[in-house]
Amino acid sequence: MSAKIKEKIDASVEGKIRNLYELQLIDSRIDRLRTIRGELPLEVSDLEDTVAGLQTRLTNVTEEVAELENFLNEKKQAIKDFQANIKKYQAQQGKVRNNREYDAITKEMEFQNLEIQLAEKRTKEAKANIIIKAELLEKSKIDFEERSKDLKAKKSELDEIIAETEKEEQDLIKQSDKSSASIDERLLNAYKRIRQNSRNGLAVVAVERDACGGCYNKIPPQRQLDIRLNKKIIVCEHCGRVLVDGMLIPDLIEKA
């Protein structure tokens, strides 16, 4: 291999490393902006789910109370009907012609009284359920109002933070897309995979104080020399991150 070809290949590798590191610096700035928001997006999402659940509960309990009240009204009307039937049978008792007719009317009156007792029992149960549901409804209303206030406050806080950082984030995303376009697909996919599996989002790190800038494990001297030469892409033996020589590309570090 001629010296010119070798020099061209080395320059190509160094270019890939520079592009990767530049992409990492841009993506890290995006991460920092999103960290400013903290857990707010998740908190807003959770509160939205909670408020929606409370709204559903309010609707359901309100419907249940309405059904119980309708049931109660039906039983009250049924009791009136049974009482009217008893009065009717009492009037008929004075006109019976034999014991058989009298016994039949008496049994009907007993049956109507049993129906009244059953209706009264169901009425008491319905009233007790209405009281329980009313208490639950009141508590649900209070919870709904409180959580709605919390949601409004959190949304306002999140909107304020987004308004402060949105333009900068959009600019950085464009830079990230532009930088990604200069990296071949295989290398870019590897970068994304490492970054996704990393807790701090770092896929490309500089060697700092003879150690990996990601996991802080020591890097052997010979491996550090290879990294400084930029003739091939080298990854940390411990965490799998791509290692770069930070001193070689100070202009990129300044952007971080």
C-alpha cells in the first residue's frame, strides 16, 4: 500500500471519529436541555391519566346514584300500589258470599303486605347505597378538582420550560440530523445502539486522565497511543463506548 493511500485512509478514519464525536457533543447538549425538564413530562402524563380516571369515576358514580334514585322512586310507587290493592281487598271482604272467597282475599292481602315489606327492605338498602355513593361522589369531586389544579400547574410549568428551550433544542436537532447524515449507516446504527444502552446517553467519550470518559476504567498506555493516532475506531473494553483523544479535537470540545 502506498504512503498516499495509507494517509488517505487514516484521514478518512479521523474524519469519521471527528464526525462521531461532534454528533455526540450535539446530542449531549440536547440531553441536557431535556434533563432541565426533569420528570415533568412524565408527571404531566400521569396526572392526565389520573384526571381522566377521576372523570370516568365521577361519571360512573353519578349514573349509579341516578339509577338508585330511580329504583327508590319505583319502590315508593310500588308500595303505594300495594297499599291501594290492600284497601281494595278490604272493601271486597265485606261483600264476600262464602269463606272460600274470604280466604282468597285474605291471602291476596297477605301477599300485598309481604310485597310491601320486601319493597321497604329494598328501599332501605337503596337509601344506604345512595348515602355511600354520595360520599364517594363528593370525595371524587374533591380529588378531581385538586388533581385538575395540579395538572394545570404542572402543564404551565412544563410549557414555560419548553418555551425557554424549544428553539435551542430544535436548532440542535437540526444540527444532529445534519451531522448524522455525514456518518455511514453502519457506524451511525452502532452509535445509536451504544447510546441507547448507556444510562447517560454517551456513546463516544474522550480519554480523561488515562481513563474512559464513560465508565472511568483505566486505559492501557498502548491503547491510548492507538487512540491518539486516530488510525482506527477503538472502543472501551469495559463499556463498549467509542474512545477518542479529546486533545486532538479541542475545537469540538469547545462546543460542548
